[in-house]
Amino acid sequence: MISVPMAVAEILNGTPYIEELLSKNLINLSSLAREIRPKVEELTMKDVQLGSIIMALKRQTENLNVKKKFDEIFKISPDLIVRSNLFEITFLNSDTQTKKHHELLEFETQSTFLTVTHGIFETTIIANNKLKEKIMTLYNDEKIVAVLDNLSSITVNFPKDIINIPGVYYMILKVLAWEGIDVAEVVSTFSECTIILKEKHVDRAFSLIKGLFSAKQD
């Protein structure tokens, strides 16, 4: 069983001409809701109020408007960088970690992948496997929450005005979710988004993300 918004999205995805008309505000939402209501009820396997379908259509229209901006900014595909042989360690924050973080940064070289995310209660480090022994030794007295192995990363290097485009990260994560690809972590800077996932998924994920941006140039 799927939700009403998911059912509406599936129907619209199967009829591209409706999406085009919606993006240009050429369709009466109430009329369209009545038209697709039987199909929505079939997909959701329940009676659905007309108002719920209208709300889902409004949200889809908003998404289409975001997609227009998305298309404009990505006339040129962003750079995609893949790294393999990574691991991740998460431990509870403590007062003893500041000095260790300084020592950790000394491990970094130009060829080293290393990210440190300091949260409210936990800190996560993602790094090359070649640093694993050093990192595990450095933080051996911290309370470890989890250690993940066999990871890879895909980094998307965006244009600088990415900050003005809502929903970009969502579109990337959505296409991965649709394919059932688990994301272990998402690490971002001002114009970069790095997705951490199991090595077995990296080829498929790279293909999906590349296709998402390549489609903007067709």
C-alpha cells in the first residue's frame, strides 16, 4: 500500500504531458483530482478524499517549479568523484577529544579522504582504510557507538549558487531511495555533497546520479 502523494506522483510520472501542463498552470487541480481519483484509490487501496488529492497535486506543482530552477542551474553537469576503501567510526562526544582531533588532522594528506562531523552528542569520522589503525588507536578510550566497513563515497561538486536552489539534495537522495540504495551518511560543505554508502552500491548509485544530471543537458 502506498500513500496518496506517492500514488499521485506515480500517475503524473506516467503521463508526462500532464506534468508539463501543471508546470505551466494550465490545468484545473480540482478537475484533475476528480479525473485521477479512481486510479489513486486503486493504488492506495482505500477511499480517498478529493481534498487529499488536490493537496498532493499542489505539492507536485511546487516540485515541478523547483525542477525548473534545477534544470537551469545544471545546464553543465557537476563533477562527480568516487572514492572507495573507506570506513566510518562514530563515538560519543567527550572533553578529551579536542586534542585528538588536532592529531587526527596531521594524518591528512592530499590523497587522503578524511571527514569529521562533530554533532551535539556524537562525532563521526570517515576515512580511508589505510588510516583505520591510527584512528582506532587514537580514539581507543572513547565510547564507540558504531564502526562501518566496506564503504565508498560519491562527491558531487556543485556550482556556488547551489544555496539558492531548494530540493537539490532531496532529488539526489530520492532517486537512490527509489532504487533501494541505503545511504550511510551525507556530508556536505558549502558547494559539495558527499554521499557515503556500501561499496556494493556505489556503481549503481554513481550511474543514477550521473543520469540525473546528464538528463538536464538533453
